[in-house]
Amino acid sequence: MREIAQKKNSEKYEAILSAAVKVIGQAGYHNAPISKIAREAGVADGTVYLYFKNKEDILISILRETIGTIVDRIQEELPGVEDPVKALHLVVTVYFETLGKSTDLAMFTQVHLRQSNAEMRKQIGEIIRPYYSIIDDIIRMGVDSGEFRDHDLRIARRMIFGTMDETVTAWILTGAKYDLLSLIQPVRDIMIGGLSKK
Amino acid sequence: MREIAQKKNSEKYEAILSAAVKVIGQAGYHNAPISKIAREAGVADGTVYLYFKNKEDILISILRETIGTIVDRIQEELPGVEDPVKALHLVVTVYFETLGKSTDLAMFTQVHLRQSNAEMRKQIGEIIRPYYSIIDDIIRMGVDSGEFRDHDLRIARRMIFGTMDETVTAWILTGAKYDLLSLIQPVRDIMIGGLSKK
Amino acid sequence: MREIAQKKNSEKYEAILSAAVKVIGQAGYHNAPISKIAREAGVADGTVYLYFKNKEDILISILRETIGTIVDRIQEELPGVEDPVKALHLVVTVYFETLGKSTDLAMFTQVHLRQSNAEMRKQIGEIIRPYYSIIDDIIRMGVDSGEFRDHDLRIARRMIFGTMDETVTAWILTGAKYDLLSLIQPVRDIMIGGLSKK
Amino acid sequence: MREIAQKKNSEKYEAILSAAVKVIGQAGYHNAPISKIAREAGVADGTVYLYFKNKEDILISILRETIGTIVDRIQEELPGVEDPVKALHLVVTVYFETLGKSTDLAMFTQVHLRQSNAEMRKQIGEIIRPYYSIIDDIIRMGVDSGEFRDHDLRIARRMIFGTMDETVTAWILTGAKYDLLSLIQPVRDIMIGGLSKK
DNA sequence: GATGAATGAGCTTTCATTCAT
DNA sequence: CATGAATGAAAGCTCATTCAT
């Protein structure tokens, strides 16, 4: 098996990933043949396998890049934020901004990524972990500062993540007819309500 | 095409449905050939098509029965409940109880049901609608009674549904190692926090 | 295997045959499931097998009855005809009248009957033989009377049959928009031309 | 869907087509699984779909090539022929020579091609049209030269085509035991008789 | 005689992946 | 590095036929 590592900055690697987001986002994982992705990327079918181990690897890679981008942005801006409410605002903002910019990417993340088997879900879980860690840190920050009640961390995290997730899914599945960013404030508020002391 | 209607109470219909929950729940929709479901149900492949129009119809039917059961139970018990907090408690309880009883069913609902195409999602949406309606009614009840803040209905609903959904998904994907029912109280509390006035 | 003989006059036997002509005539042999024929005939699927050995047997039986009717009518009227031209006129007339009356039957005979395998073709050949004999007799009659040239019998027969066949096929495949009977005269004339001495 | 065009000169394209003529010619369209054709052609099942859209496309393509060859040959030689009788002779000759050379091809054309549904018959009709045109032209030529009576064009064409068709069908269905070419002369003669003035 | 539920063989088509060039 | 022709396994679905009732 040829080496795939460190091709990740190649032009074709990026082209294939973009093509995959578009094709899978619009047609779904099981209606997105490699040949279609390759054509969209302007490469031959076989070339895809020079950059990705297999079709699943494409799915995973997209998620890794997407979540990577989100986590990077948050970790870059978060250090300057001391207010847990503002921190949560940042998390929601980055999430909504990233997915709100591209319906293909949103469809991919919220809908088609779900078409995965057990092994892939394990990998997905690991990729998402740093994102969860950030949320956990914010909750802890709020609890320490006395602003939040002392919730079970997992429950609080799931409320935050579940609310964001459901909001974006509903947005994309109803046709992305409004600006997702307009929901940052109310979504953050209802979360804060759930977390805060009375 | 032979008539499929009103075979729904037949023994074989139930057998196929149960087999499908089990096989799809464990292997996933796209790794669950009809032949596997049929074998599990103890019938011939062709028999499946005497009871279901096609493979998608099985998926939809399972959801309809599951959500149907949940909605029925809630609508049966809800009329006697006047406190919105208790009403929400009921909703969470029925949801967690139903899915907490069968990991196959939970896997099916939380994970594999997501493996659907555009057309199926439309049907799924219609089946789930009454469930959303119940949640909306409870929110309105709370707002009217002055207990809840006057949230955007959709935001509030998504927070409630997203939180429950994420909670069950996390439970099932981490191996269903604890009793889902133990989370009813804290999940309800964090939701109420998000909805309530300070 | 149960006895099928002598059921041929039964009401259900006729009902199934009629239904088969209609269903096969409209949908084609391979799009005419037994279940569809049975429903059209108002009987259960299994009942068909009390009257016919299998699906092919239905096809054969229809042809036998149709050709039988045609041959019977011709043989009934032919003895009074001494002019070979008039005899040929009779043959064409009966053929066109029989098929011109029912587009389902015409589609069946001219189009869908062709969907047969080697074994069936053998049977079809035997059923059609008496029809060929009649045509042969007429040609001989004309040759004996000095009206026709002394053609190779088979060639002449094929010209006659081929011309009729092609005429009816063209009529039915172009939508049966005109009266088939209007072609009796010109078709007969061109045949006679081919057969006659200069 | 990958491009199929212009693969028509490929070696495999020809191999599949030949295999299809053989397999369908011997077993019939509905008894000729793609797998059998592929094996006969020495390719994998999937390869067939690189060269043909689907199974019907194979049928149509064979006809197109066959009729194409016949029409091409006739149109090549016809311009030099001014006698309508000789022209008709040419038409019969080319038809009989082409089909007389290969019993598989004859079986295909005369028997199994009939196993088609409505949509395919439409396409078949269009492919055959130029062949009909040639016959029509010859008839007109004969009428203009005063050699033929002024027949209804369609009747005359059907007599010609029906006679040839029936002749070849009878030849192939009786086992191709004699040389089809020996029938050119008598078949032509009986046609000419039908067309000519007394 | 009649029913119709049940069977299971069989077929077309798709597509991830490989590998000779 | 790149190509794209070729592969062949895999799966959903239909339907002629049987047989217990």
C-alpha cells in the first residue's frame, strides 16, 4: 500500500475533498460514487486512491478538516475570553458561521455524515472529542466562576451540543431559508438559561 | 401488486418488523440485506414483499410504530397533567423508557434512521410532526401559566428535542452502560432551567 | 398432477382465457403476471393452475382457440366456394375479421405470441399447420384450375401468409386507426397478382 | 454515468455484440442473462455496462448494426440498377445473404427480436424505417417506369417485406436445412407477379 | 373444486477498488 | 504521479408455482 501521508497539502487532495463535500452534500453518501467525486474534482477515479485509503477515509477526512477548522478558530479566540457566557457565544458563533456558509457542508455534517458504520463512528467520536473538551472547559469555567450551577458535565455538554446540532439540522432540512447567524443569540440565551443559577 | 393493507396485525408482519429492528439496529440500514431480515424473521425473502412495499417501507413502518407508541402513551397520560414541568417530565420519561428498553430500537432510531434519502426524510418529518406538536403545546402551556419565558417556539422545541436526542445517542453510542432512566431528572432540570424565568 | 382435460368448457376456463388475452394483449407476456390474469378473471391465482398446466399453456391455449375459430369458420364456408380467388378472399376476410374485432387479440397474436421459447414454437407450429393446409389447398385448387402458375407451394404459402401477417402487424402497431376490413380487397389483389399467370 | 459513445469500434464492444447475437439467438432474449453474454464474450458482467446502457441497448445495437449493414450494402449497389425488377432482386439478395450466413443472427432477427416491449418496438421501428424507404423507392420506380401497377404503396411494401420475412422465418424455424439463397429467385418472382401489370 | 399465502430462484444493475500502462 | 478500463461481488425485487386449508 502506497503512502498517503503528507499528501494532505497537495492541490489535488484539496480538490477531491471539496468535490466530495459538494457531491456528498447534494446527493448523499450512498448516491455519491467515487467516479462522480473524481469527475467533479477533475481527476481520474484511481487518483482518489492515491490520496485516500478508501471512500470512508474521505468522509472522515472531511469531518477532520471541518471540525479542525472550527476547533482551531475557537482555540485561537477563546484565550482572551473570560466570561463563560461570552465563551459559549463564541462556540455557537463559530459553529453556525462555519456551517451557515455552505449548505453542502451543512448537509454533509448534519445529514450524510450519519451514514456511517460502527468503525467509522468510533473515529468520528475521536475527531469530535476536542470539540467536546472545549465545551466542557467552558462549563467548568462557568461553574468555577459561580455563574453556572454545578451540573453533571455530560448532561450540560449534551444539552449544548444537542441544541446546536438540532438547530442547524432543522435549518438545513427546512431549506436554509433564513440566516443561521440570526439564531446565535436566542440559542445561546436558552442554553445559558439552562446552565445558570436562578 | 397485491394488497398490503390490513396485514399489519398479522403475526408475520410483526416478526419482520422485529427482525428488521434487530438487524438494522445492529448492522445499519445499508448493511441489512432483505435476505438477512427475512432469515431473522423466519420467512422467505419474497414474503417480506407481501407485507412491505419495499425496503424503505420497512424503515418508515418501524418509525411509525415507534413514534406512534410514544405519542400514544404521552397523549394518554398528558391530559391529567397541568404543570408544564411535570408535562415535560412525562415527555422525557416516555422517550427514555421506550428507547431505554431496547438497544436495538435505540440504535435504529438514533443512528441508522439517519441513513435516509431526501424523500424518506420528508416522510420521517411527517411522522415526527405530532411529537413536535406535543412539545410545542407544553411550551405554550408553560408560557401561558407564566412559568416559562416567552421563547421562540422553534428554538425552545429544538433545545428540548436536541437535548433528549443527544442524550440518548450518547447513551447508546457509549454502549448503554448505565440506566437511561437515571438521566430523566437531570435532563429535565437543565431543560427547565433553559425555559424558566430567572 | 391433476387432470386438466375436459375442463375446457367450464365457465372459469373461458374467463381465464379472456382475461389472459386482455392482460397479455395490453401488457405483454412478460408483464402479465399470473396474479394479474387471475384478478382480471375473478379467480384466485391457484385456480389458474387447475385449468392450465402453466403459463405457457395459457399462451398455447389462446392460440389454439383463436386459430381453431378461424380454421373452423373457413372450413365451414369453404366447401361452397369453387373459385380460388374467392377462396383466398374468404381466408383473408376471416383472418382480418377475427383479429380486426379485438385489438387485444391482435396484439396477442401478432406481437406477444412471438415471446416464446423453442418448445413452444414447436407447439405453435402444430397448431398453425391446419391453417397452412387450407392455404395450400387453395393454391393447389388454383393451379389445377389453370388460374395460378405452378408455384413452389411453400413459397406461395409464405407469400400469402407473410403478406397477411405483415398487414395485420402494421395495422395493430400503428394504432389500429383504420378499419382492417378495408384492406381485404387490395391485399387479396396483390396476392392474386403474385399467384396468377400473366 | 460514464461515457459510452465512440467505444463502438473497440474490440470488446464487438466481442459483446457477437456474444449477444449468439446467446440471444440460441436461447432467446429472456433466457439470455447478461452473465451468460459476458461469459461468452470473455468479459466481466460489469464490463458489459461500460459499452451498453442496459440490456435493451444490446438488442437495439445488434439490430442497428445488422440493418445498417443491409441498408448500406443496398444503398451502395442500388444506384447502378435501373430496372425495378433487378432492384428488388438486390433487396432480396442482400437480405437473404446477410441472414443466410448466420443462423444465430437469423434467429435473433426473425424470432427473438420480437420479444420487445412497447418502447423498444418504437426504436426498432425507427431503425427499420430506412429499409422500408428503400422498398418504397423501388416500388415507385416500377410504377413510374410503367412496369408495376399503381398499388397502394403500403400494401405493396408489406407484401414484399412480409414475404421475405416469412420466408426467412420459415427457413430458420425449420432448421435452416437448405440454402436460403436458392429461394431468392422464386421469392422475387412471386413478388414481381404481385406487383406487375398482367 | 377453490383459495391465496408463501416460497425462493433468478436477474439486472451499481460501484468501490485494483492495476497495467 | 496519474490514468481509467476492468472487475465481480452484492442486493433489491418479481413472479411462476405449490400446497395446506
